Amino acid sequence: MTSTSTPPGLARFNALEEHAAFAALHEACASTAWAEALLAARPYATPDDLYAASDAEMAELSAEDLAEAMAGHPPIGRPKPGDPTSAREQRGMAGVSEELKTEMLELNLAYQEKFGHVFLICATGRTGEQMRDAVKERIGNAPEREREIVRIELGKINRIRLARIVEED
């Protein structure tokens, strides 16, 4: 493959019919505005072009669009049943002690009570203890600061999910 050729997975994504490409994007991120913007910018020459478009759109999401994106994520420690993506991403919570599961449930509820949405973190590669420590640290944030952290974390999650889409052959 030369540096100017499009990787096979990205070429496949670029060639998808609009409804199928939208569905793949919307599965990666529940924000309709984000998915529509990325869809409208196809085709992408490189995965980095797609990731840059994702980052740019994430930075522009309105509060309502951000809320829509967050609503697509289950609480840490409680992946959606039958959803291999959330189970894979939250792997660090698998096999943790009952005490840690209970603590995370309590912290998730306290966080949601304060901020009005699920605690969102890019959980990939993190242990249950690291996620617990993060929610403990972030629960003290001002709402404006937390919203920006959520935006950053969501951007990281989107990049990981987009990579899975475009790296498939």
C-alpha cells in the first residue's frame, strides 16, 4: 500500500450507502449532529482525516447534542446487556470486588444527581480502581468544567470506535 492509497476498511466505509454509513457512525456516537456532519464530509482519504473531522465536530456540539451523545452510554460498571462494545470498553470493571461494584454504583448515582447525566470516561484500558478514582476526583468539578472533560472523554471514545470501523477489512 502506498501512502496515498486509502486503507481497505476506510475505503469500505467511504463506499457504504448513506443509511448504512449513518448507522455505523450513530452506533459509534449517539449524537445525530455528529454523525450527520461526519457523513456529509465523506469520503475521507485517511483515517486521520476522519478522526480530525470527528474531533472538530465534537468541539462544536451544542449542549443538547452533547447530552444526546452521553445518553448513548451506559453507567460504568453496568454495560448494556448484549452490547459487546460497552462490555469491551468497560472490561476493567469485570471481576472487581462486590465492594468496588457497590462503590461505583453509589458514585455513579451521586455524579448523575449532581450533573444530570451519566459519568462518562474513556474506560478502555482502565482498571475499576482507576475509574472509581476518576469519578471521585471529577465529582468535585464545576458543571462547566465537567462538561468540557466529558467532551474530551467522548472524543477519545469516538476515536477508538471509529478506528474499529475503519480498520475492519
